[in-house]
Amino acid sequence: MDFKNADILSTEQFDRASLEHLFEVALKMEPFAKKEKKGDLMNGKILASLFYEPSTRTRFSFETAMKRLGGETISATEIASSSIFKGETLADTAKVVEKFADVIAIRHPESGSAQVFADNASIPVLNAGDGPNQHPSQSLLDMYTIKKECGKIDGLTIAMVGDLKYGRTVHSLSLLLRHYDVKIVLVSPDELKMPKEYLEKFDEKGLAYEEILDLGEAAKKSDVIYMTRVQKERFTDLNEYEKLKNAFVMSRGLIEEANKKAIIMHPLPRIGEISLDMDDFAGSAYFRQVENGVAVRMAMISLVLGKA
Amino acid sequence: MDFKNADILSTEQFDRASLEHLFEVALKMEPFAKKEKKGDLMNGKILASLFYEPSTRTRFSFETAMKRLGGETISATEIASSSIFKGETLADTAKVVEKFADVIAIRHPESGSAQVFADNASIPVLNAGDGPNQHPSQSLLDMYTIKKECGKIDGLTIAMVGDLKYGRTVHSLSLLLRHYDVKIVLVSPDELKMPKEYLEKFDEKGLAYEEILDLGEAAKKSDVIYMTRVQKERFTDLNEYEKLKNAFVMSRGLIEEANKKAIIMHPLPRIGEISLDMDDFAGSAYFRQVENGVAVRMAMISLVLGKA
Amino acid sequence: MDFKNADILSTEQFDRASLEHLFEVALKMEPFAKKEKKGDLMNGKILASLFYEPSTRTRFSFETAMKRLGGETISATEIASSSIFKGETLADTAKVVEKFADVIAIRHPESGSAQVFADNASIPVLNAGDGPNQHPSQSLLDMYTIKKECGKIDGLTIAMVGDLKYGRTVHSLSLLLRHYDVKIVLVSPDELKMPKEYLEKFDEKGLAYEEILDLGEAAKKSDVIYMTRVQKERFTDLNEYEKLKNAFVMSRGLIEEANKKAIIMHPLPRIGEISLDMDDFAGSAYFRQVENGVAVRMAMISLVLGKA
């Protein structure tokens, strides 16, 4: 993948080499992301941050990345109702915004919206989440976090826990994990199992995976445990939900007994699926993911602008 | 017009000399607007961008202008409900905001609101649209675009198309065109003809104008065709609307036959009045207007702050 | 009080020495707040400005303070509905935002919210108003204004006028005035008298106070008159409100007769409790308070980041 002037719309654009290249650049960005140094790589550059639906965490991460590298931002939030969109096609909006900015981060509730933007803007477009479809910067920071926490990715056993049927983050993560030699452990209620198409993708690459219902048992054999939320709304049978909901909660008691060396991740926000007593567990990496996110987004921005 | 410390509230403030001066400054701003150079003219200066109604395009344009010249912005959007306004008069808000910023861009749904702001703030106020009244930065960038696209304004024939009765942009543009030796072509449905007061203003200056119903015929004799939207809501008789709506659409077929050298302009957003096949027509200048808008707003800001 | 890395959550944290120290730093900040000089003290630093309820004046003041010192801001307004909060605890949000910013200003409708943020964020938190509880930056700028306007605080007689029962600003101001040798004059309708606990606090410090119903009489004996609004909604008997509402309005006629040297203050927005003819009265300091607010917030930010 040649990053210069590229759009980053989907994790499917990445192969192992481009992932590794991005990780290297992200590592160089860490002193800026960690507030140790002030960057100037983006001096004179503007990021347009267009959030057609709210996601303050992702927006702050992109804007922080840009500003700590010396760049500027112009920002629109919840702009579904605004005049930039008033009857205007996304295609026209893209042709307008390219006149203002050097790079665009777009969050939009509809699948494919980032692609439309990229097709019409002559400047790089970074997909900051297009509905149920893709959220590549999240998956890239997840992979970067795994590598940083464990020192490698090959050889690891990665558990994904919770709603594996609808969860965008675990799907995207699965696509990226395929580029490494990992074992996959899938932990979910029956109603929310990983869709077959993803299992087939593991098979294609010869990656071993197993489905385990018990979180403790899964934790025992996993180096990394990626938690996600099990939403009540997903269940047709609420008795089933009540019965299962606690089965997918990570607690200090559980992890201390199962695997004291495990790395615990979560895309945030957590609702109750990681108990508060986990916060000072050494392997709890979910807030470190946020910091890694800034470095990874710095890398994305720098790479597409040819400044890495 | 002495720009230094002036407010820019209305196109009526401009004579030919002040327009030409603004165009000269805008031309010098182009390398910054076009992202070729990083400016520092506005270092240490703050633009307050107060948008009491949404208009992301105009807001982004002002903010981009300020930031690419090295300045900063503080920004409030849809602040009708906010505490800066909670029961507070516009006059008091002006006296507050002048303590924070060096220059103010205000967008407000009520006619005269920008004037109230200007009367009470000791710093320059730029009207970014006060309801049906004025939107001078739009008209200035329109004039600048005509000059850039055609190399001159004197001697041109300018067609204005669509809703000439209610359209704020064509009214403001008319007021500025009076300072040049141009011919005017007016193309609109009967219900939406240019009001008499503007025709009288053309007469006062001895400018020739004619009303033509057929867009193709108008295009044949025009150097510049300024398109605007014909809104359904303006018609009392919807049959009349249905009959007419396609008569004021610019398409590739029409312009190729009528006038291959015409310049096509539009204040955006376009809804359907310029067909998509126009986008790669050489004379289609409506997205270039956006870029010119940044240069023109850079000129406005710099002039009123005495930094041009 | 050691400011470095401290949170500023309440006026109760301040003693006389820390107030005086803050005032000294604010005085040094004035050239930057008054737009005479461009600062660089905050170069490379980011303020996260989190406004869970709108307060554009306070937000602009913090953001202006940061930007005029060369720093940057990331800003979220009305974020109650946003994903940073979607089901997430304030504690988790604090742990996320600390990864992006160097210092946080938070405005939130609930008492104690700023404390929760401070308990969970490893970076300094500045309370920009937590509901009915505290709004320390307002009280600090009020004290600073008194000192600037009068050259001293000891020995002054300070009148507080209006809603003394529910008014957060007069309560906070009272707590800070206790550190000086002042006389207090309390002017309010019976329904809205200063709560006993504050009177007791005056007693503890041996500060003389008196309650006066007549504003003119109060003005005669006061150096500073701090006006606040009397809200209709506070009255159970609307006849009582109608009878009283004009008794607590400061007008030019009243002050010219009572005390031409008085300093008139108000936290803004004023609704009608200071008449417009007061605006060019020499002692009217309510818009100067806004300017002082920028200098005081510059001092707060610089002190907690150890850069003062």
C-alpha cells in the first residue's frame, strides 16, 4: 500500500507490510502523542473533522493528533442538520471541503459514505466510522496496542469476547489479525456468535480458532482478551439475556484466577463488561489504547500527507 | 472606503476603488488560500466566529482564512440556545465578545443583527449573513471570481438565473456590478422576476439589462451565467412550478450548444439546477468560487485589521 | 496552596496568600489578555474544554486564555448526548480525556461532577461551573476586579444585591471576601436573603455585615456594588415580585445621586437589573470583568501547569 495521498477507508486495504510500516511510524509519533515533545510536522496543514454523528472520543483523538503535530483543525459536529448538508449531496460537500483542508476525517452513520467522500475529494479522506461498515483507525490502534503490549503479534492467542455477531470492532480486528500467525478464541452467547464469513476468512489463512462459552476458560489460554459489550437489545429472549449477561463480564477475581499475565482490551465506552476493580490490573490496556490511538492517527495523517 | 478598523456589513459600502483594492489584496492572499504557503500575518490574532444559525461552508471559509494566515479562532455554532444569548441582548454579547477576539464574523437570522453587533463592539465586525438582508463576503467572492475567470469585468455580459425576486445573492451581486460597465441578462420565471428597485438601480447607472425567459438564448449572449435555485415554496401555483422547473436547469447539452466559453457560477449548495455532467465543463467555476472565497475572506480580515 | 498540578474546583481551596499569588500572576498576564502581546507560555499544550451545558462566555474565556498564551484547545459543547458520555461514567471519560489534553476545563450541571473528574484524571481539572455548587474562576475574577478597580480589598465596603439566597456567584464571592478586612452590605428581597450559613461565616471572621432593603441607601455606603438578577421564578407570590422587581435595578439616576465613585459589578448576563444608561458610568466594571476573566484564567492555567 502506498500511503501518500491515499484514502484510508477500510482495514481491507492493509496487508502485513503496510501494517508494519504504519506501526513503525506510530512508534516515532509516541513522544508527541505522550506530550513529551511538541511536533511541527503538520505546520500549516488543516484537518477537517466532519462528524455527521457524535463521537467525541474519536474526534478528540484525530484533532489532538493533528494539533500535537503543529497542525490546525476545522471542525463540524452533528452536521446532519447544517447547511453544508442542506439538500447538498455528500459528493458536493466533498468538493467544497477539499478547498479548505489538507486532509479530512469523516464520521457518518451510513455505510459507504466515506467512500463517496473519497471519490469526490482530491485530498486524502480518513474514515472515522461509516455506520456499521468500517472504522479502520480503531482497528489499527487495536493492532498497535497488541504489538506494544506483547512485543509481537505472531504466536499470540487472542480472545474476542461479547457481541461477535454485530460488533464492528471485532470484525475489523479479525480482518487485520489474519495477516499474522495467531490463534483465535471466540467467546459469545449463542445468539451473538461470529458470523460464518469471518470464520471462513480464518480458515482461508489457516488460522486456528475455537469457540468457548466460558470466559475463565478462554482467559486461561489467551494472551490478549478483547472485550466488547453484550447489548440487551440484541436478545429476542430477555430471560436468555438475564441468564447470560454476567457470563461476559471481566472481573479482577476472574482474571487473577485464570491468567495474571493477560492483556485486557476494550474499544470503549465500557458499560459494565469490565468491572472497575480491573482498572489497576497491570494488563488492563483499555485506557492505554486511547493514548495509542493518538499516535496511530498521527501516523495515518502523516503518511497520507507524505510527511512521515 | 478606509478598511482599517472598518466593519464590513453590506455591499453598499463598496465603490469601484474599494472593490479593486480588495481584489488586489485577495490576489496576494491566493498562495495561502491555495495551500501553497503558510501565512503568519494573523499571528496572535483571534477571530470569533459566531453562527446563530448553521452555515458550515461560510464558517469553514472564515476559519480557514484565519488559520492559514497563522491566526486562531473561537467558534460558537447554533448559539441561539446558548448562555451567551440567554436573555442577553445582542448589544451586550458584542461588548463581551470584543474582550476575547480581534475580529468577529457573525451569522444571524435577523436583518440588522450584524449592524447591532458593529454598533456595540469596538473591534471590526464582518457580516457573514444577516437573514434576508446582506451577505457581503459572498458577493465579494462572486465579483472576484468573475474578474479572475474573465480577466476583467468591464465589457462583460452577466446573466443571473433563477429566483431573482427573493435571492439575496443576486441582489447583492447586482449592487456590486453597478460599479462596472456590464450588460445584465435576467432569466427567471414570471413569479420570481428581479424587483423593480434593482432595475432602477441599473437604470441610474445606465446599465443595459434585458429579461429573457429562455436559458439557452440567454447563455448565447452571456459571458458569465450566475445560477440560483428556484424553490418550489415560492410558487402559489404548483402546476406553474412543475412546468417551469426544468427551464432553469443548466446542463452540459444546453451549454455545449449555446456557449462553450461561458463561465458558470453558483453560490452553493446546488440542488438540481446545475446537472452533474457540468462538473468537468471548463467554465464551471462554482467550486473554484469556494477557493476564491478563502482568499477574499483573508483579504477582508487582513484589511480591517490593518495588516494587508 | 501549591498550584502546580493542582485541581481548582472550589473557592474554598483558597486562602489569602494563594489569592494574592494568583492576582500577581494574573497581573503579569494582562498584556496577553489585553491583546497587547502574543504569549508562548502554553506552546505545545492543549486545553480540553468540556461543556456538558452551554456557557459560551465562560468557554470563550478559557479558550481565549489558552490560545493567547500560544496553546491549543479541543472543545466539546452540549456533550450530554455525545458518545463520550453515551453510557460512560464521568470517571471513565476523565481517564480518556487525560490522554488527549494537558489541562481540562469542565462545565457540568451536576454538583460534584468536577470533583469526580479531578479524582480520575491525572492532569489538572478546572471547574468551570458544576451546577449550583461552585464556579471558582468567576469568583476569582470578581475578586481580581475589585482589587484592580479599587487598588486594594482591605477596608472596602462591598454590597451584594439581588438574589442572595440562590445566587451561586454571591455565595462564592462571600467565601473569598472572608480572607479580607471588608464590610458587607446585603440588599435583597425578604424571600431571597443570604442564607444563615454565610452570615455565620462572616461572624466567624469577625466581618461586619448589615442587611439593607433600599438600594440607594446601600449604594451610599458601599465602595463596590455587586448586582445579580432577581428571578421571577423564585417568588411564590407574584404580586410580591411585581412590587419588588424595580427596587433592585441599578440606574444612572440612582447611582449619580447616591455615590458617584461606586464600582458596579455583575457576573453577566444582565437582564434588566442594570439599566443601559449605566454603561458609560465610569465605575461600571461589568464588561471590564470579562477582560479580567481572561487574565485570571490565564493565571489559573499557567499556575496548575507549573508555567507561571
